[in-house]
Amino acid sequence: MRRRRADVTAQALRTPRAAAVAGIVFSILFATATVLVQWAIPLDSDDPTSWTTDSSKSAAVSFGLQLLPFAGIAFLWFIGVLRDRIGPGEDRFFATVFLGSGLVFVAMFFAAGAVAAGLIEVAGSTTDGDGVGTVWPAAREIGHTLMTVYGLRMAAVFTISATTLASRLRVVPRWLVLLGYATAIVMLIGAGFVPWLELVFPAWVFVISVHILLVEFRRDRQQLPT
């Protein structure tokens, strides 16, 4: 019985750290991929072949797209560990919205990455750029719409539900609750209109994850024998 209790306690101590680490990994990978792709393929570019003829930009796009699957895996891990941490104290309504919006968000940026990857394949299969030019406008708008109009708003819903759950369980300070709601409102309103708004969500996840780590380190120091 004592051993079982010790195992449960150890798992409870590891769970917040696992969530924090997964959140930090997601934030870094997703932000890096977003910056690389948007730098190499700016939305306001009228030349569909500008990035295909620049080796550094082509490499940046390819590397950014390679990071996206790992960012998605880290985010799914982040969701799973947080749900495990909440446990039986979770509100079924907000927990359902929390999980559903998180999964849809991952699906949206995976789909946007697939569109960009398809554009790279088209660019590599032609030498004169005409193949890229014919699909460039549609592919660019589809990828942008998936990531911002739909994906970013799902991220906003995820932020609202996660913040509400954390507030009800009183596991985060009030300033983080206000930050979460403010972040969600900005994403809901500005999605598709404000440049580089995609970086707001990973920044929020990063702040939450660092806070979890700091709380756990502080708790460990308090439990050390004096």
C-alpha cells in the first residue's frame, strides 16, 4: 500500500513537469516553423517563384514544414498531460471543448502544412515556374485560411476553455487568467487580419508552461528537509 501511494505521488509530481516541457517544446517548434515559412513565403508576395529560386528560402520552408509534425506531437502530449493532471476535477463541458478545440487546431495546422508541402512538390517538378504560378494564388489562400481563420480561432477556443478550467480549479494566478482571456479575444478578433498573430498562441503556451515549471521547482524546494 505504501509503495502504491509513493508511485501515485511520484506520478503527480512528474505530470506538471511533463506538461510544461511539452508546452515549451511545442512553443519553440511551432513559432520557429511559422517564422521560417512566413519569412520565406510572405503572404503579400506577388512573385510565385521568388522563394523557389532562392536556395536559402527553399531550405527554410522545407525545414519549417519538417518541424510541424513534431510541434503537433508535443501539443498533443501537452493536452494529454494537462487532462491527466486535472483528473476527476474537470468540468465535462469545458473539458470537451478543451480537447475538441485542441485536436481541431492540430488538424488545421497539419492541413496548412500539407498545402505548403504540396506547393513545394509542384515547384520541384517544374523548371520555368509556370506550374507554381498556376496554383500559387489558390494554395496560398487555402493554407493561410486554414492556419489563421480556422486554426487560430480554434486556438482561441482552446485558450478560453483551458483558462476557464484552470481558473475554476485555482491552479493559476489571476494575472494568468486575465492573460489567457485577453489572448483568446485577440486571436478571435484579429485572426486573418493581423500579421504574425499566429505567434501569440505559442507565446501563451510558453508562459503557462514556464509558470508550471517554476511552481513545481518552488514546491520541490519547500519539500526539501531543512
